[in-house]
Amino acid sequence: MLPSSLAPPRKRWRWLLAVALALVVIAVLAAYLVFFGSNSFPESPTEVFFVSRGQSFHTIVDSLERQGIIRNRTMFEIVARVYGGAERIQVGKYGFESGISNADLFLTLRSGRGNQLIVVTIPEGYRARAQARLFARTVDADTARYMRLVRDSAFARELGLESGTLEGYLLPDSYGLYWEQDEKDILRRQVSLFKTFFTDTLVIRAKELGWTVHQAVTFASIVEGEAVLDEERPVIAGVYHNRLRLGMRLEADPTIQYILPDGPRRVLYADLRMDNPYNTYRYTGLPPGPVNNPGRSSILASLYPSAHGYLFFVANGKGGHWFSRNYSEHQQFVRKYRRERARRWEQAKGPNPG
């Protein structure tokens, strides 16, 4: 038999072609494995992954590898180099299902198409700083920047508000936000929702009461700070309307809480002597601005209060209040509340072990 080097040219070319085809098949299979092979998560069918502002591609790959989302970082980096745009990875929260390929994973991160909305629910009556902390926990917002913008009078004017602060106009609601969404965008959303709610009809109603929108929101924030039960909001609003009409001081604890440096806490008699324009125990009329961000129910109750003759109210220890028309009756309820509070405190202590 002739050696291969002396084999007929046709046979030699067939052998070379077979080798070439085999190499092509191997290369295709390898490329398919690199680009479209599955990344399986043995411990969970879905992995949540976060990309933060300023994160480099290298640290993103580190995180993907550490979470077990990619099975081989070199393969993933090859995919990124072939597709390009590693510097354009989008900030966000992503949910990747087990079996996702490197190609789908990279393209999802580059385009941001898998960026998940995070629903953040703001409770009624939350002050701006409490909202800032909540946004920090849920969407990694920068609390310092959020608060700087809240207090930025130029930004308030840009949003169409005459107040020097956004406090009071950050309407409590459920917001669909993205991970590390810009703080300006969040605040714009909140103020826009407030303005959508506070329609021309409500503006006219505020004028009928002799108020600007700012004064209406300020009043509503006090009602929000006092009310627990929805059905009592118009009643509490009616009490404060009556006191304003008679020239009485509002004597509203939420305005004291607003100026406490170590609040919120139980209001003490010494706190009532603080010389501050927000102290409605010392100054008549409304304070300079809102003391929290009231919800829709408190705003509506403030503009459409219940008509009654109540001038005082005190907590009944069950979430509601006792209302009274004169100071003597009010003092009776105050003593009743204190007796109830003392009784509950004794019960909480339990039996004397001695």
C-alpha cells in the first residue's frame, strides 16, 4: 500500500475535507455552547440580579459568577466582546430564569429590556425623610440627594409649586419604579400625581375657604397626623375649622412632632413651650407649611369637613377619639384616657412576682 503522502490526490483531498468539516462542526458546536448553552441554577429556578450605577463590566461579571448565574466567565466575556456594548449595561433589577444562555443574558443586560418594575407603597402621612429612607431600602435611592431636591426651592418652582419645599406634595401612593431610578424622576412622579389629584375643583374649593393650595395642604397634613380612622377625618377637620374660625390656637400635636429634633416620640409639656412658628400651641393660625405628606382622604376631609360644634378631642386608646364641645367636657375625657392608659400599663406589667 502506498503511504498517505503518496496516496492519489483525490483521496488526500477527501481526507483533508473530512478533517476540515470535523473542525468546522467542532467550532460550530463550541460557538453554540458559548453563545446559546444554558446556564442552570441548581438551587433556584430564578435568580434576581441587580446592576447599580457606576458598576464596571468587570464587577458585573464578578457578581454574575458569584451568584452562580453564569457557569463560565470566560465564555460570557467572549459573548460580550463579540456583541459589543459591554459599557452600555443598563442599571436595574433583573430576574433570570434557569437555563438562560449567555447571549440572552448579555443582550438583556445591554438593552435593559428585562429591567423589572419595583412597586413601592408610600403610607399616608409619611414625611419626606421617611419616604427617602423607604426609597433607599426598596430602589436604592440616594437619601441625601432626595432630601436636597425636596428642599430645593428652584426645583419646586420647576415643578410648578410656589412653596419652597416639596414636603406636603409627595402624594402617598403605590409607585412602579426601577432600581436606582433617578431621584428627580421619582419626585417628579410624586408631584405630578398630586397635581393630577388636586384638580381645579379642589383649587376652587380651597379659595372658597380662603386658602391657597399650600394652606389647604398644610391643614390636611395636620388632619393626617391626627387621624387614624377614615371616618374620623372629616370630624377632626371640622374641629380645626371651628378653632380657626373662633381665633383659637390649633394646638395640634403633629406640628410639635415636626419640630422635635429627636422625634417622633411622646409629646411632653416642655415641648409645647418651644418658640417655633410651627408650634401651634404658641401661635394662632396655620403653621408655615405642611408637617407631612397627607393622603387623598385627609385632603378631601380638610376641604369638606363635617359640620358640628366640637372644639376638642382626645385619643380614646382604641385608635379613635372622644370629641367634646367645651373644655370641661374635654377634661373629663382626658382624665378618662389617662385612667385607661394607666390600667393598660398595669396589665402590661403583669402580676407582681413578689
